[in-house]
Amino acid sequence: MTYELKSPILGFEHLSKVQLIKIDSILAKIQSKSEKFEIYLVNPYVLREYSFDIPKNIQLLLDLKKDSQVEVYCVLVLQKDLENSLVNFLAPIIFNHDNNTAAQIPLAMKDYPDFDFTAPLYSFIKKSA
């Protein structure tokens, strides 16, 4: 499904639309039809306790309501070995399925000291005994 970006993705400010493609319940990717662009995403709620406040301006841009159907993903920087891939918890991307809009929300480290922008994926994988 294609989403209109109401707030830019950091480093890709020129993009206005992206296509969200779900890979499974944990992974997804966004891509642009207009150029070669692809970012992998991970569902942060599967990895850890994750909660943040959506700024009022983003709520307005996405026309979020109490019952809006939304999904949140974090950028996953892929490495050769998937478990070494890095998760950026400080810049989630929220997708509003009701009106096909999306926005990235840069979070301040001082407000979310437990979040990291280079958290290795392996640190969230439970080891079997």
C-alpha cells in the first residue's frame, strides 16, 4: 500500500510517497516507485517494551483519532549477519492506515534515555538454554 509522507524520513527529505510492504509480523520495508530506494523496518513492540508520545503536530498531520488504525516501525540497518543489524528506536515511522499517511518522528535522547539509535538486533534475541 502507498502512503503519503506528511513528515520526511531523515536523509530522504525529497520523498513524498512510499510503499509499505510487510514481510512478516516482525519485518517490513518501505520503497519508492519513483527511484531506487528501500529501507527495512522492524516492529519494535516485538523486540522490547516500547512507548513514546506522538507530538501534536504529527497527530494533526496524520489526522490521528483515538480509534485510528496505525502501525509503528523502526528503521533496521541491515548487516551481513541479520542478528548484527542495528535498530533505530529514536526515529519511529508511524503509518495511519485510515488515510494512507505516514511520518517519521525524531525522538530526543534526553526524553527517551532507554532508546538507542544503534541497538544491535542480537541484544533482543532470547538465547535458548
